[in-house]
Amino acid sequence: MSDVASSWKEVLGDRIPALMGEEIDQFEALMQLRKQGKLEDKVFAELRLRRGSYGQRYDNGKRHDGVATREIPFPRRGLTKGPETEFDAPGMQRIKIPYGRVTADQLEVLADCAEEYSNAILHISTRQAIQLHFIDIEDTPDMHRRLASVGITTREACGNSVRNISGCPRAGICRDEKFDIAAYADAETWHLLGHRDVQDFGRKFKIAYSGCAHDACGRAMMHDLGFIAEVREVNGVEQRGFRVVVGGGLGPVPHVAKELYAFMPEDQMLPVSQAISRVYARLGEKRNRNKARIKFLVAQLGIEEFRRLVDAELMVLEPDPRWTDWLEKAHEPRTEALPAPVTDGETAPAPGFAEWVRTNVYEQRQEGFVSASINLPLGDITSRQTRMLADIVRRYTRGDSLRTTVEQNFFIRWVHQHDLVALYNDLYEAKLAGSGAGSITDVTTCPGTDTCKLGIASARGLGVELRDRLSERALQNDPLLGKLNVGVSGCPNSCGLHHISDIGFYGSSRNMGTYKVPHFQLMLGGSTGENAGNFSLALGAFPSKRAPQVVDRLLDLYTAEHEDDETFRGWVMRVGKKVVKEKIQDLVNVPSYEEDPSFYVDWHDSREYSIGDIGVGECAGEVVSLTQFSLAAAESMVFDASVLLDDTEEGFRAAAQTAYEAMITAAQGLLKVSDADVSNAPEVVFSRFKVEFLDSGRFFERYIGANESQYLLAAHQANGSARDRDEARRRVEEAQLFVEACYACYARLLQSQNTVTAIAGAVNS
């Protein structure tokens, strides 16, 4: 145990809850065992993840995202070279903020931890958690104790566990909610934290609470388990409860959650959660992590059978008084307001007040009170700003009125209308008074290549560029375009929520001669409405440097062609993806390196994305062209499948078949690297591909985090058929990912050929 950790343990003393303190001591002891070689790597990795300590990409701090300066990438060690062991590598610390509720006291401790152990920047995630980057794992017990002293836990923030439970930031003040879900999300958080029924999952498990069915605040339909507030009348008495949905999820292949119960009484919420957890722990996939989320189990069993299994578990659960001992308090009126305004209301506003009020201020259902969004560029806030925000929260509320949001912002509630100008002026001084919260300029991004090991392209770099360009057009003021949303992910895993954005992007790459070029797949047709129940499909890959032009073109087309009150999604669906793609197809082109080398550098980065020295001889020219032709044809077929999916009621059957044919075409393309005359018969292609690429281990895609070979196997076993539209939609998504993986595999094959050629040339010389 370090002297620093020992001193903090002594200084904080009784301020650390006993159970939290014991858990942190235990983790520190396990760290020592790992350093002594007495604990397996994979065992410690899961234990580390369950304490919220996550590996990250290390690049000597030389990222250039234009927002956060990474001058101190590893402050405790002053590390100047790449990591050699797990204890040398900087990491990311994820910190649970249940349903986004954070107090002023907690903000100050978070600010101190970010400044002392990280780079003085707090990042809000799209699940309302807080993340710190470039953390020395040796510092984590010390940091965990300081967080625990103000009631914050990092337990099960990562790993195969129940992640941070999200909920509406407007809970309790919303003009449209059925009832305040805050107490319910809080009860769920602490009941399941460390519970024996949630310790044997094959993958992570995400839960969300929504106060109503139509708004996007809770986004229940994209979660493993979602609770949507409902009220019914029983014998003249109002009864609270929830519509329960299960099996949702984004990731590379998104699933819309299925309704498990149309109405579940509030006193059954926790036992139902336990029962679902037990079914998932018992029957969920454990060996193949790529199929281990509950969405795959629900799809495999069907919702009726899954419901039967949950009902059976409910019958055998041992009664627990904690299921209901909090319910009476949940019905008590809650307020976070001061009894009276703190200002006289005569203060003159700082510049920009009127626009900020229009875009950032929400009138609560409680007369005389408002709430305000604090727009954080890409979800980042400095330690200095965080401390200033803590003072602001204390001044205008009782100190516990702040929420994080899934849009990566803060949301301050229960402000007297009388104090609004003074609040704005204080935020202005803290450089936290940016307008446009929730507008098209409020671009959502994941960390991408800045810190994430899975990042393919610079999501934050593109996010900064889009935010700046859209702000220059003042689109947040446009009544038609202002409420559209843009999401950017660095890979297909959808941490930037591209699947539920009006316009979404996820990172990919393409070869251009001997160079690699950063690209983004364009996604259209998603929606955050109806609790994020509508997902998008890919329209094709565009060079990263053309992505802003793609957005501009789409917005101009929508402006010119929309009908009356038609939404962006409605316009896309009416016009058709095929027509939309034709109107932006010219933006697919990549100029040669000599013509414009900027296309070969990612956004806000000073380095070339990737320069190869692949020398392809004439004898390989025909083979290369045939493979590239096949991959391009396969990508075109995937797009055709997405069009068929939206075409007619029965179009899903043709869509699934076309998606399967696209996978076969892509697989055939890889086989052409060694055999230009390979048969195009699906059975022959599949059999040869299995032997030459799957069984040999030559085919894999390390970026995406899913085993794309399983997509081909499943489609082939089904002979391209699909049971329903949902399965067909997933097949199209899977085909796109399989084609992406084939592109990556082909690039590796070319690199391998080049290496062999170079070695042979050196030997001959």
C-alpha cells in the first residue's frame, strides 16, 4: 500500500462508508497480488474493470482533438515511452453517477481527482457517468477512497456487471412525465450493486428509467432493461407502475427492446429486475462474448418464452424487505429549491442571454422555477470550471440539483425564475454559458482514436469540426434544422449514439493505392424519439474530410424538399435512401495523395493517418483489382438490402437474402487474392472461406469488438432467410460489418505480401 493511499485512508476515516472502504482495501490487496505474479492476468483484468478501471489507447499524450490539452498524459509517472506492463499503462477511470444526480460536494471532489490524478478534465459519457483519462492504476485506490467519502462508487462501472443506471434528468420537474422516476432509479442502483444475482453475467447489463413514453430523455428502447413510467386506475385509486422492455441495445448490430410487461406494479420492480438477471446469468452466452448480451438471448428465445422464464423465477425468489422498504419515500414530494430567490432580479445580463434562454432554458411544471442546460463541448469540463459550477449550484439551489445528461451536458434544476439572469452571468464568467444545448450544434461523440483502443477514426476531431461549422451557419437558431441531432462514433460500437441520430457517422478505413484513408460510414434515419425506438442503416462510407460536406448537402436537401412538418427521418423515409445516396454520391471520391494529402490525415491530428510502402507488382494487378471490385460490389449490395428493407411490407425477405449474398460476394473477393477463378456458388465460397480464412485464423477484425465470421455463419445456416423484419434489419447491419471486416482483412493481406516482397528483395540484394 502506498504512503499516499495510507494517508488518505487515515485522513478520511469515518467519512468512507464501511462497505465501500472494505471493497477498496480488497481491491488494493488484489493489486499487490497481481504485481507479485500471484493472480492471473485475465482474472485481475475483470476485477479491475469491476472497479471502473479501464484500459485506454496510449499515444504519449500527442492527440490533437482541438478541445482537451493532453499535456500531462500520465502525471504520477512522467511516462515518456509506451507501456510495458499493465501497471505501466495509463487507463481511464469510469465513475458511476446514478441517473445523473451529482451534488456540489461531489463536484469538488471530482474536480480535485481530475486535477491530481488525470489531466484536469472531466468527461461526461452518453450514459451520464463521468470519466477521467490517463490514470495511473497505482493511484486508483487512493482516488476511490476520496470519491467514496462523498458517496460516489466506481464499483461495477465497467466489466460484466450492471453499469451506471441512467434516467431522465428532468425527473420530478418534467411537464409531461407520469411520475418522478428518480427514487426508483436510485433504489435499483443500490439494490443491484454487488447483488449475488448480477455477478455471473457474460457481458455488461444496462438499465434505463424514463418518466414518459414519447420523449428521448430515458431512451429505454435501446437498453438491456428499460422501465417506462405508467399510471393506471384500480378501484378508483391511482396506481404507479412501469411498462417493462428488455433486450434492447446498440453496438455494431442494434436491437430494439421488446415489451416484457405492459404494466408492472411499482412494488414488483426490484423482484422483476432480479428475476431477469437470474435468467440472463443462467442462460446467457458465456463463451462467445460477441453473443453474450441479453439482446441475443431474447432474440433466440423469443419474448414469450423469455417472459415465461422470468415469471418462473419470480415464483421461487426469496422475499426481500428491500424490495419495498423505500417505496413510501418515493411518493413524498421532492424539491431541490431554495425557499426564496437569492437576487433582486435587477442585474443586467451578459452578452448572449436571450439566445441562451431560447435554447438552454426549460420551464418546470412548478410555477416560478426553471432549469438550464450547461452545454459542454464534446462533454468536457475542466477542474477549474467544475469548482466554479459547484459554487453556482450551492448559490442557486440546495446543492443537489445538478444532473448529467445523455447528451453529455449538465442540467441545473430548481432555479428561481427571478435568479435566471444572475445564474447566466455566473455561468458566463465560468465560460459555461454556451447556447445551443440539445440543438444540431450540440454534437455527440465518443472518445474515438483519442483514448479508445477500438477507435478507427477521430470521432472527437470530426465532432469539433462539425460543431464549429454548424455554429457558423447559426443552425441552432433555425426552427427547421435546429433540433436535429448528430452523433459520431470512432468505430461501429455506437458509443457516440450514431444509430439513433438524425445524421450519424462511425469510423472505418479504406485503402487508396498504397495509403490508408480515414472514412466514416454515414447513417441516416435514426431517431431519439419514442424512447430511442428507431434505428438507422448505413448509406455508405465517405472520406473523413468530406463528412462536413455530406452534412451540409443533406441539410440543404432536407430544407429544399421537406413537406410542411415533416421530420428529417420522415423525409429520408419518403424520398428513399437510394435517391438520397445518389444526391451525395460524388462526395465518396478520394483525391490522390499527390492531389490533396489532407485527405490522408485525420481531423485535428498532425500525422498522416497511415502510409504504407506496399509495392504491388504487375503480376498481382489483376488479383488486386478483382478483390477490390468484389468488395465494392458487396458494399453496394448491402445498401440495396437496406433499400429493400424499407420498400414493402414483405421487403424484409429480399433484404435478408441480398445481405447474405453481399457477405458471400465479399468472402469470394478475399478468396480471389489467391484464386482469381474461384467459383461464385455460395456453398463453394462458404466452404473455402471457412477453411482458408476462418479455421486458419486469418480473418478477424480487432477494431469492432464482434466476431464478424459469426455473421456469415448464421446467414449461411439460414440460407439467407429471416423470420421477421427485426432479424432482417440485423442481417443487413451484420452484412455491413462483415464487409468492413473484409476490407480490413484485405489490407492486412496486402501488407503481408509487401513484407514478404521486401524481405525477398533484401535477401536477393
